[in-house]
Amino acid sequence: MTDIKSKVQTIDPNISARDVNYMSRQTSNIYESLVLISKRAKQLGMDIKQELHNKLEEFAVSSDTIEEVNENKEQIEISKFYERLPSPTIIATEEFLANELYHRYKEKKTRPQ
């Protein structure tokens, strides 16, 4: 995964209105554009989740009692950073509008008759 920290620095985490006609220019169909964005958002969501879990595993302590829960400031800061990230859908939409997504169509298989 590319460095998500540098990628999302300029992205506004708030939802904003988009021009549907502009979004459909790449694919000539708004529904295809939305499918591309949603598939990329799923990829980003999985990547971000995996990255967060890997970072938080470093702080994992195996203990059987609930009373021994310690707050780790580094762990809290990491969690807060990921909470402040724009949603994967917003990131994927920005990538799509900036023509950073690569897509291709599968060739249709024809049945022998």
C-alpha cells in the first residue's frame, strides 16, 4: 500500500457534492464509475484495517485479567490518527476524479454454438 499518511493530507474528510456528469466521463456510465469507486474503497478499507491491526499488535499484551488494562499513549495516538482519516470511499472518489485508478474490462467469453 502506498503511504496513506501522505496521500490523505490534502483530502477533505467531509462529504461534498460531486458533479455526476464529470464522474461518468471516464467510463461513459455513472454506474460503472460508482462500481470502480466502491471496489477501490473496499481495497483501501481492507488495507487500512490491516495496517492498523499490524501497528496495534506491537502493543498487545497477553493477560487474563481485565484489571490489568494499561493505557499506552502511543497506541491511543495511532488509533486517533486512523479515526481522523477520511473514509475509504472519500479517498477512492478523490483517486477516481484525479484519474489515479486503473481499470479494464474483462473480455467477454463467447460460447461456441
